[in-house]
Amino acid sequence: MAFSLQKPRMHTRSLVVRATGKVRRLLADRFGRRTMSIEMPVPIISFTFDDAPRTAFSTGREILTQFGARATYFVSLGILDAETEVGKIASVGDLARAVDEGSELGCHTFDHLDAWHASSTTFMASVVRNREALRRILPDARFTTFAYPKSGAKLSIKSALGNTFICCRGGGQATNEDSADLNLLKACFVDRRTGVDIEFIRTLVDYNAARRGWLILATHDVATDPSPYGCTPEFLEAIVQYASRSGALLLPVGEACARLLSSNSPEPRPDPTG
């Protein structure tokens, strides 16, 4: 009898969690927006790697370089050199080489915090700590872009981040077309967890080209046996090759955003060096 009573409680708890998640996503999507028109003669595609595992800086970088592309690596400097579920995280040397080669480092909080489960004060303190750590290890580098770790945006944090970075990337498995919310840019995750295949990506790339939009692709590790959050080298190469043939500009997130900002007159940009 006790077991039969427990199951409804667990089911109810699961429903509450799902409902809370939907409400949080809806609030973050609808409010705290900083809108920018997307008006470009050609489409844009950006490749991003979250957490910055070492394979993203080695295998991932080599694949992108073949097609003249550079990446944005969203890094949590508090986990550098650590062993994680996406593999070994990059070293300071990996970050320095990426910057020297023209790739971008973006902020992912120092502690890889989940916005849904951290207070705004704790979360923003981790953002500041990540910025200060970057200045210590790479004095000439700056974070101008951000990506939400784990669950995604929470409205109070989204609004605070909008005053700190020129743009912030989320998810959504979609492209940015006609206009974009700079505080919560859409992106498509390319990994085992989402289960997207090459046909889905080709369709999305073609749609982005037709709409002259901004498609941001995201993954983590790049390995023969990737984590649920990563992809294989063969899959990434097929994607980058197709993207390069689509006529899109292949740009890091910060450069893409700067081009789009220069082509229209959005709301005032924050100063990311503050």
C-alpha cells in the first residue's frame, strides 16, 4: 500500500518540475529582450563549443580550419584541466593558441553554474570571477559573449547578463531569422543527446541560407566515442563542409554579432570591458 501511494507523489513531483521548467522558459523567452534586426546580404553560421574540452581545441579546431572557419569557445575557467563528463577540459595553453589563431573565448561562468538553480547574486558573481580569471591568465583577452550552462536562462539573470555582454546564447534547436533577442540567441545543439542527424542540419542550413539568418551551432567534445553532449569528428566535418558550401559567412559569435549590430540600430550595447 505504501508503494502505491508513493508513485502518485513521484508523478506529481515530476509534473511540477516540468511545469516549472516550461514557465521559466516562457518567461525568459518573452521578457527581458534586447531585439536586433537581422538584415544581411548573406547568411551567417557560427560554430560554438561549450565547456571547452580539449578535443574541441584539437580535433574541432582542425576540422574548422580546413574550411576557413573559426570557433567560439564558451569557457568556465574554474574547470580548466579538469576531467569531466565531456572529457579533459582545455589548458591555458589551448586557450592562448585559440586566441592567437583568431578564435573567440566566450564566458560560461567560472563555476559552470546552472541559472535555474543559482541565485542571481551567486550567478553574476561567477560571471565576474570568470572575467577576472581571464584577465589574469590572458591579459589581452576579453569576454564579450556569453552562453548559458545547463538548463538555460532565468529571467532575472537574463536581464543582468544583457547589461554585461553584447550577446548571450541559449538553445532552442532553431536559427535566428528576421530579428534576434541578443539576451537569448537561439542555437542548435549538435550532439548525441539531441539525436539530430545530418539531414536535419542540412535542412536547417538551407533554411538559414534562404532566410539570410544567423545559425549558431553548438556542441561540446569532438571524439570517436563522444559524450552525450558531443559529436564525432566525421559528423562535425560533414556539417562544416555543408555550411561552407551554403554561401554563409562562417564567423565566431562576437564577430557575427558585431556585423549585425553595425548594419542596423538596436538598443545601446553594453560595455563588455567594464
